[in-house]
Amino acid sequence: MSKPLDADQGGEGPPHYRAYLARQKETAELKAHATKVLKGVPYRAMQKAGWIEDTSDRVRVLRALMRFFRVGTPHQLEAEQMLAEAAFRRSQKFKSAPLPLAAWL
């Protein structure tokens, strides 16, 4: 009976190795989006209010925001669909950004 090949030998490797690779890939993708997404969100105020985890790690902040807004990807945070069902008034004189509005609603 032959032993299964590990990932470095051309096989699939143990299941925890695949999970590790998936987590590494997800973390790299979140790092790539973190700066752009966090620029438009009042996450420091949200941390101060206790709504999301208080951390300086941008990836952990982004994950906390995704949990807060109940979205699965950073792309969904950028979408204006989050405000589609909310009824509120907007000022005609000031431009408003969707993520900060969604946070306060």
C-alpha cells in the first residue's frame, strides 16, 4: 500500500494544508483591498463605539467591517446596494459616501 503524496510532492497534501493555503490567499486579497476600503469608512469611530474590534491590523479591521455589514467580500463593501433598502434624507448641498452612511444607519 502506498503512502499519499504531500503537496510538495505533487499530491494534494493533508486537508489542513489546503485550509492554510486558502487562508493565506484570502489574507493576501484582503490586504490588497484594505487601504482602498478603509479610506472611506469611519472605522476608528466604530472601534471607539465598540461596534467592531479595536485593532490596528488593517486586515483584521477589514474582516470586522465585513462581519459588521454582513458581507462576504470587500467588493460588497464598495457597492451602494447596502443602502438600497434604507429610507433616509440626503442633503442636496453635500456629497455623501455610501459606507459612512451605512455605518450610521
